[in-house]
Amino acid sequence: MGLLTLLLLLFISSFNRANSIKSQPYNAIFSFGDSYADTGNFVKLVRGVLPSVVFDSPEYGMTHFGRPTGRSSDGRLVVDFIAEALGFPHIPPYLSKEEDFTKGANFAVIGATALDLDFFHQHNITSIPPINSSMHVQLGWFEELKSSYCKIIESCKEYLGNSLFLFGEFGGNDYNFLLLAGKTIEEVKLYVPTVIDTIKLAAESLLKQGVMHMVLPGNIPTGCVPIVLTMYGSTNKQDYDNLGCLKEYNSIGTSHNTLLREAIVQLREKYPQARISYGDYYEPVIQLLQNREQFTELPMNFDTECPGFSSEEPLRVCCGGGGPYNYNLSLVCGQPGAIACENPMSSINWDGIHLTEAAYNYIAIDWLNGHSVSPPILRPM
């Protein structure tokens, strides 16, 4: 069976199963993490504090929403596609206090870390933002919401036990801030066990409260991200793999993902009644870069046909201000002068850091059907 045929079957299976769900298989969806999952919390946190926020510019959200929504993409994220496939509305950001949270809430924040800001300060690492939106802050928001939830819902533990928890991605920003502080790649890797232990303890705190369905996403291949390629580019061709990614920077993500998988195995042994899955961002992105020519006629969106990812310059940014990857540190997407490509759905990377809606949709299909998440999110009724 060819790759294209397999992917078409994967899409059709996801589409049909999503549309065949007559009642939602979960009570609610709760999402935590960073910019790969934030649906508006960061913008609400900094609006009025920062003079301008690029995520408020019209380029962001242009593909699906037609306006900026606080998402760091041209359209929907993985969490949005998962919600749609399960019959839910898009899960609202927690800091939109006027929203209805009966079907879940999104606590993710752009720039969020697994470790608290105090940890970085204690280790003399000052290359971090002043806004504390770490994993533990997000868990605190969840506890606030839970206290009001449990006043309304008769059996709160049972309700949460039949809800889906997307816990992450976490860790990517921790490592980025360490790199910005001048740490070497080997020094950054020394922090990986601490980050994983922090994620594991936080996930366990939810499992102890009766959470039964959890996805713990791993890190993306950082060495394939245009901002990293621009900031840490090398004149030595041996530093790059056959995709044009920086091998050593990718090794941070593989180290994180390996230890995260091991932590998940330990959590499964301790909580055998729970469905705890690893959500893979790394391999789907690699697959898109490797097999981009295979997606020429693949309908990637649930409601839109995609002309396929470009086979030329796959690492090139859709929305940017020039440079080898169309990523310019002094002219980023959302600033005057930066231009978005005509068809974001043919690109993998949106703004030099984040992915396009089309790429997120490909990852969501993988997760829903269990190709990159085991057990799959689309579970039997």
C-alpha cells in the first residue's frame, strides 16, 4: 500500500468516525501547554501590558477564522481539530471569563514552561519572560475552575474521569530559554530529567484526582524550526541532516521524548485503569518534511481541500520578513512589512516558530486514529 493511499484511508477513517459520533465520547476537553495549544490566553494576559502583540495582527487566523483569535497560527491548532472530530465546540481559553466552560477549558499559554520562573531565577537564568504562565500556574487555574465545576456537577470525579486531558506540549520553552541564556546543547540536556520529572508529577496530580484519559505530547524537532536554523545556523554542512535540520538541536527533543515515554510507562504501571497516551509531534513533522511531495492531492482539512504541501523549500516560513528561511528576527510575522504567503495550506511552518493549520491538522489526524497516539483518542463508545 503506497503512502498516499494509506494517508487517504487515514483521513477518510478520521472523517467518517468523527461524523458518525452521535454523542460526544467524552464529557469535556481540558487542554494545557504552550503556544502549540494556546487559543487566546496569552493575548488576554498581555493586552494592556505590552504596547502591541503580533498575534493580534490580521495575518494570524487568516485561513480559518478570518481574524486573529490569539492562536499562533494561520488557523486551527491540534486541540481545535480534536474538539471538532469529537463533536465539541472549540475549547475556550480559560482567561476568557465570559465563556461557557461546561465542555472544557484551555489553560495553555504562549511561552509557557514546565518549570516555574523561580527555578530559572534560582539558577541565574534571566532569559525568560516576566509573565509566569508555567505548568503549575495552569494547574492552579484548573483548580479554580474545578472548584466551581464541582458545585454544579453532582459527581465531579466521575465527570472529570470521563473527560479528555491534553497535557502539553511542555518543555520546549524551557530548553529555548536555556539556549538563550548561553547554555550549550549538552548543558541543556542536563535539565531534561528535571523537566520530565516535573511533568510526570504534575500529570500524576491529575491522575490522583480521577483523570482517566490523558495525552502527554512530546517536543517537536527543534532543529527543523526556522528561528533555530536562523539563530544557530552553521557553516559546517555536517551539522545538518538530509532534511536541512540541525542535528544537535534535534537531539534535545529526542532526549526529552525518550524520557517522557519512559515516564508514561511508569504512570501506566501505577495507574493501570487510566488511558495515558504519548502524543507525538516529532515524527509527524519529520514525515511532512520527508514526504511533502506525497500530499499533492490529499484533503487535509475536514472542510477544505488542500492543494498539498510545497515540495520546494519545505523549511521556508509562510509569514515572515525575508532571509534564507523567510524568517527575519527583526521583522517577524505580524509586524508591518512582514508578508504572509498566498496559500498557507501549502506550507508546514507558519511564522518561523509555529506550524500552519494544515500541518496541525495532519498531526491531529494522526493522534485521533492512534498512528502517533497509543491508545488513540478516538476510542470506542
